[in-house]
Amino acid sequence: MQLAVRDCMVAADAFAEVLGAEKVREDELRVFNAKRTVVQAGESEFELLEPAGDGAVASHLERWGEGIFAAGFSTDNPGALARRMDDRALRFREEGGQIFIEPDQTRGMRTVISRWSEREPVGLISSLYEVTNIVEDHEGAASFYADAFGLDASRFCPIKSEQWGYTGTLTLFDPPSRLDRIELTQITEPSLAMGRFFARRGPSIYMCYAETGNTGAIRERLEARGSRYTAGRENGGGNLFVHPTALHGMLMGVSRANLAWTWSGRPELARA
């Protein structure tokens, strides 16, 4: 995930304190006129972007404050994906081996594509596995992403939540090996939190989700910092929702390993 933050070092410290993240590199991202600090938690990376001047990151901070700026995915063949998107007249930019796609080219989800690399997990999560993209039409969005990114739509899973007020699609990339997917949500109850967010921002990124082998350790760290969170009770527990104030504007769910298969079409894979 990419986040727009006011101070990379302060944000990196928060990720270290909550998730046991480790700083892996610093550089500049000219495409957004931003300084970048990358921290790793589990197998995944969080790119913390601090404005170096006028640009998309500065504009995001001015309009919305700190928070999720873009969703990141990986592929072992960025060139082939770039050619596929080019064939479909999707505009993008490239820098430092990454592909950057603006939200007006997708369904409100600013996107960064990186080359896949294997990493030894660090910290308290195992990996990020989901980003939530709120859309106007989840079926149309699912067809768009399948075509744009070469996904197999036969692997997708319908999803519905009366508790959170949406219906949608999980664009599972490689089930049952991994949970990785885009969660496409279409609002059914505008008065709830996700509906209010959509009313303000329209099609956009709402949150992300990670897996962990130890929700208790993360909960203890949040409590030690006085950070806000909610412990989910559905599906036997094992879920945390980390409040955006704890991680510089990013709402993040954290689920016990494999628990998310309970609502992802393969409940038999969810460990007791």
C-alpha cells in the first residue's frame, strides 16, 4: 500500500510500533514529486510518501489529509501487463521499474504495479491480501479489472454484508493458494460508515486487510500506544480493525491466518 503522509519518519515509527515493520529503503518518486520511505511488514511493503513540493501527494494531503494513496500489486512480468493495458488504451506512467495508474483509468483506485519479489517476513503480520475499492457497479468493475489485468473471473467470489451495508465481488487472484484480491463493494446502506465515505469521495480506496498469526500481539501494541481499534466478533472472532488514527489515516483490518476463507468462498480452508 502507498500512503500520503506529512512526515515519513514519524509514519515509519508508527508502523514499527504497531506492526513490527522495518525500514528497507528511502528514495524519491518523481512521478508524484514525493520523498518515499518504504517499510516492510510480513512479506508486504508500505510506501510512505511525503510531498517534496506540488504534486498528487501534496494535493491528497490538502484535500483529504493523511491516508491511503494507492493500492499496490505485483506481477512477474510487468512488461506484458503494460502491453496488455496499452492495447486497451489505459494510460499509465513508468518509473523505477514500477507502473503507475491514475484513478481516472480504473474505478477510482490509484494503482502501482511492481515486479514480484520474494521476501522473508518480518514483524507481526504475514502479508497484505486485500484492498477495498468502493465502486458504483461491482459487476462492471469486476469485468473491467479482469480484462485490464488479465484475471480469471471464474475464480471470483460474490460477497455481501448487511452489517457493513454493501454487496460486491472478491476478485481472487490465485485461490486456494492465496487470498490476494481486490474487494469491490457497492453500497446498499448509505447511512453506514462505508456509505458515508463513498458519499464524500465517490469511487475510491476505502481500506486494506492483512493476515497475522497473532492478533493478540498487535492488540497489545495498540493498547500500549493508546491507539484505537475494534475487535470483531463475527466468524468466531480473530478480526481486528485498526482505526485510521493509529496508522496515519489508513483503516486496516487484520485477520487470523486463513480466517478470511470463511467469507471468501472456501470456508473449509479456515482453520479452527
